[in-house]
Amino acid sequence: MRCTLFALVLVIGGGLPAEETRSLPPWEGQYKIDPSQTEKLTAADVVGPDGIAYPNWTRTGVEGGIPQVPPIVKIEDFGARADDNGDDSHALDAACVAVAEKGGGAVVLGSGTYDLDWPVTIRHNGVVIRGQGAANTRLRFRYAIPASGVGFYDLAPGSRIGKSTRITAHCLPKGLMKVDLLLDGKLVHNWERSQHSGNTFACSVRGDTLIGKFADGEHSLQAVAHYQGGSTRTAQMPVVIDSNFTDSRRVPEWQAVLLFAGAGLVERQQKFATDGARGAQSLVLESTAGLAAGDCLYVEAPATTRWKELTKNACLWGRYRAYQVRIVGVEGNRVTIEQPLRIEFPVIDGAFAAKVRPISRCGVEDLTIEQTEDLWITSVLFRDAWNCWARGVTVKKCGRFPVYGSNAKFCEVRDCVFDDAWFKGGGGTAYAGWDGCWDCLMENVETFKLRHAPLFQWAASGNVIRKSVFHDSDAQWHAGWTNENLMEQCQVISTKGNGGYGYGMWASPPEDKAHGPNGPRNVVYNCDVSSPQAGLWMGGMNENWLVLHNRFTVDSGPGVLAKQASFAHIIRGNTFVLKDGKSPMVQLATPDCIDVDITDNRLVGGNGQFRTGSARPGQVARNEVSTNTERPQPPVPSIYEWQRNQVGQSTQRSPQP
């Protein structure tokens, strides 16, 4: 009987002594595959030049590469003027709509500074915003809270409120503890600070919450912001409740300076009829109604109580097992998909699929974005997006994230510089990486003074971050069962001063109530990492991570620390420079960290031990104590490029709409 992550009853260890059974991980591993075991290899695997089975990254990044999109309009044609200190946000919005109506292309910005007093939301495919280079074109984002400290976003006194009207209050964020929205003195909605509130400054409610509870006609809308120490700030204005009013305004969303927003899930969920196996390229659903070839499909296995108990996950929220794919055929209740599943999607956990409608083929190029206010607003956000990109973009002082993806697929961030953030506290801020994204690429990026960079979190899988330098931050698999992601040819200079944890690389542990554990086969290849604490800290439930040909320079602590069912790893060909004179190269901190191969590594300093801990290792061989601190020379400098050159030609597709 073969046991997997979704086995209801675990039988591994049957017949073994009780003590040894307790030292086993909670499921049987399936990712550490010998190439001769051809029956275990799937389309999700690529055997590398070193005989290691890697994840398949041949489809990462914009399909067909980032295109050279032709210029279509100039922002000046819509009333904008550089360097005149006027608000150019409405001109940029109108230019983006005009480009979409012409079938797509670039909105061209000239040299100089353009000021945006409002965010801009792009909802059409094929829109690119292009400057004259980051040194020449600047977008200065000046949106600010009113001087009173509280204001209503995009609602004027006397506004009509219909079912679809969004009522939003914005408040000064420093010390904000609670926001109440009231109508005629009656509470209709409120927000209170919690663990992940971060630099929250907004509280929103839809008009349909009010319709039927209040009569049509004039009313008084009020927002009250409560701060530490008991002080309050208040905004009030008259509004008109109109149950027959259809609010058709295109109000920009405030979450990003430039938000590229798709429609997201557009069809009801279709449950899996049979388990979605790792490597599978067809799904059997209870119904395929509304699905057709060419559709984009979202799949998820919810984090059930059963699965959380199996993985010891103490986090009470979040998304862990998810992916997006393109349908290539539908026959009966069977859907054929373009790429293999990377992990399992079991029926027992309520796995489902749903059609998604993303925005696509949009981008930002060759300009600088600077945010002037300490507000939790991302500079560029690709949300529900496929094949979108940022290229040649510099971000100075982002409010939340510089350039970020959420529910994004085949997106790309390259040749960018991200310099500092306003807020670096908890709750999710000052990150550079991929969040709930799949098969996305970050390349040739340099960051300064961010909190966590590079980063993967919340079901992110199949992503690559490469050839980049990250100053003053730590690398993170931050939350949510991230799997099959690659960091390669990166330099990480970790510090604690910007909210980082001080490790070179950190993977959240299962007992972490804010993040939960990370999943299988994440890869660190040919990187250079320096840190005050452990080079790589693995919190647990991590299967078959590949740590290959890196240099870790650590002030205090081990090169690698693994605990709580962090197992079946391959740690090969690395140089560990340990400065404290007392730490081991690899510490397997709990007995269930079994079957870890530690081979061909070089240890400089530390306590001279290659491995400590009571776990039963795999192969431990050909390691050496040395004084040579040079970076290792891997058999190929880039496993990503090797895959694309060797096997990617048959799997890469031409550009998609």
C-alpha cells in the first residue's frame, strides 16, 4: 500500500519498534526519486545533469517572453503634463482605457515627473504603461489622508448610495486601533486591530448592507477612528440612500498605485470526483459545465482539519494547496490540462476547480514610482493576472510592496530596483517575491532595506527568483505550503534592522499560528547567503528540499537547521563559513528529520562537525573541513537555464492571449 499526504490513516512504520515509528515523518515521502525509478517520475519532474530529480520550471515566466509592445497613445494627449505639479491620475486612467479600446498597446509617458493624487486601476487586457527609463520618468504618488485625519474615499457630500456602492473611510494609520462606520448614529460596520492588521488605514462596507435597513432618502454617514490612548478622529457627511440606484462609476481601487485587476473566479466550484495526483495532466470533476479548451482554471485543496492535523499546522487561516492551469480539452467529466499538478489535490479534503478570468498581457516599463505618504498601498500589483510584467521599474519608498503578484500566473519582474518601504512591521509588508502565484519569474532585481526578500508564500509554486541581489533582508518561504520554487544565482545579505528575522533563509514552522508550514521540494541553487544567525532555518514538514552549490556565511549558528519532520533533503556541494567556532554544518534537531543526504560540502569554521542530532540521516559522505571560503562551482551555473535549453523547447508554448 502506497501512503501519500492525503492518506486518512497513516500506516508507515508498520512493524517497526514504537520508538522508531515515533521518529518517522507523518507521511511517506514521494519527491526524493532516483532517476532509475522511472515509474515514480512524472511530467512534473526533470532529472538534472547531476542525477537529481528537480521540479519542472520550463514554463516559468511570460509565455514567449516579454513582448515589445508598440506605442499607441501619449499621456499628454489626455491632459497630463510633466513637471507641472498637477494631478495626472485621471489622464493616465483615460489613456489606459483608450489603449484598451484600440486593441492594446503602450501608454507612453515622457521625461519628467508626473503626479498621481489618486490610484489607477487597469481592468483591460493588453495595457502597458511605459516611461523613458527609470532615471528619466517618475510617477510621484501623492494620495493622502485629509488633514482632519479621517475621510471618505471617492464619496462627496450628497452622494447617492446604491447596493453596489462601496463606502470606504481612510484614516491616519499610526496608532489606529478601531474604525466605526455609522449611519444616523447607528453602527453599520467596524474594523478592529488584530495580529495581521499591519499598517491598515481603511474600513469598507457595501451599500447593500444598508439597503432595506434604512429608508430611501437623506441620511448622515459618519466614520470614527479610535487611536491608542483613547483619542478619536471623525468625518461626517450627508448621503442619499437610493435602493434603485445602480452605481456604475469606475472607482479606482486604493490597494495599489497601479493595480492590474482581473475578474478572478467567475464560475461556481466543481468538486473533484477522483483524487488529483501529483504529475497528473487530467482531472475528473463532478461536473465540467461551463468549461472549455482555452479556459483558465483554478484548483485548490482546502486546509481541512484532517490535513492540518497531519501536517501539525496550527495556523487557523490561509491558503495552502492551490494552482492555476490552462484547459486544453474537455471530454465528459474529464478535463485535460496543459501542465502537470505539482502536488496532490485529494477528494477527501474537498478539492475543487473553478474557472478564472484573469487580466493578461499588461505591464509597466522603464519608469520610477515614488510614494510620498506612509500608507499601506502597493506600488504595482498584478491581481488575478496572467502573462503580465514589470520591466526596468524602480520603486522608492513603497507603502506596502514594491511590485507584487496575487493570484498571478506566468508573470515576470525583471531589471528592477526596489529601494525601501514606509512600513516594515508585521501583517505582510515590505516583501519582494511571489504570493499565491504560480510559474512566475523574478530576474535581475536588486532590493534595499525591505523586510523579507526574496519571498514565497501562500500556495506559491513553480516560481523562480534568480540572478538578483537582496540587501538588508532575509530570504523567506514565509507561509502557506509553498512548493517547488527555485532561488538561484542570488545574493542575500540578511540583517535584522528592517524587520527581518536575522536568518539567511527562513521557512515558517507548523506551530506558527500566523503562517503555517511550507511544502515539498523548494530549491536553493548557486546562491551566496550571509546572515547573523543560521544560514537556512527550516521549521518543519519540509520534504526533499534541494540545497545545492551555495555559500552560507553565518555569524552565529549552524549552516542548516532542520526540525520537526524536515526530511529527505539533499544538501550537496555547499560551502559553509561558520564564524562562531561552536556550531555544526547541519543540525537535524528532531529525530524525524530522516533521510537527509549531506555530501560533498565544505565546512570552514564552526565546531568541525558535519552533522549533529539524533535523526537517522541518508548518505553523509565526501564532506571536508577546510579553510577555503570560495563559492562552489556547480556543474551548471543555472539549473533553470539548463532545463529550458535541454528540455524546454518541447514544452514552451507560443504567446497566449
